Amino acid sequence: MSDALQQACQIREMRLEDVSRVILIEREIFLFPWTEMNFADSVKAGYHCRVLEQNDVLIGYGIMMMGPDEAHILTIGISAQWQHQGWGGKLLQYFIDLAKQQEAVSVLLDVRESNIGAANLYRRLGFKQIAVRKGYYPAMCGREDALVMRLEL
């Protein structure tokens, strides 16, 4: 990713008026997307909801919830046309840094077992698989397991 692209990009707080654009990406990249209400509720609840923008184009988004000493990334997504360009790693690193600022000792996330690209990104950033949630995600033919991954900070 070029320096010019990185400089033109910003990560900012998600606002309720962003939800209509966020849901378009969510529906584009996930077979079983969150609802608009899921996103709106997360914003209203005060979770760390962020969008990744470049020149008013929404590239991606993420939501992180803080517990007493650990952060949990609830969702993260990058628009299909912007994937495989380093944006997911940039957004994930932002959340890791935010978790450190919040004095978390670890970051948790769940990923579909079939989402090999995302799982590999998480591993490159230091996440380790700590468990499997059997049948956690809905799937076309029943349910799919989730890999539970943790990064020690």
C-alpha cells in the first residue's frame, strides 16, 4: 500500500448515519450479515465502532467491545473491491492499539473455520487459536465452527 493511499485514509468513529453504508459492505461480503439494528445498537451501546474511509468512500468497518481487561472484536469487514490490499490489517492494528490504550491484556475474536484468509491475517498479527465454538455460525448447510483466537498484549 502506497504512502499516499495510507495518508488519504482515515479511521474515525462510526456514526448512526454511517450504518446505511456499512450494511451495504456487510451484505456484500457475508452470507449471513449483521442487521442494521445490530450496528445501530453497537453504536448506541458505546462500543468502539469505527469506519475506514478514503476520500469519503467507505472501505471498511469494525466493532470492538471492551471487558474489564480484555477486548473482543465483534466484527470487522473490508469491501470486496478493497480486500487483499492491506486495509484489513491496518484496521485490525488500529483496534489492537486501541485495546492497549484501554489497558486490555488480550484481544479476542471469532472467525469462521472456512475463512482461511482472515485466520491467516490474524495469525500474522500474533493471534493464536485457543478454542473452537462448535456450530457457532449459520451456514448454507447447517452450522459452521468458529475458531476462537486471542492476542496477548
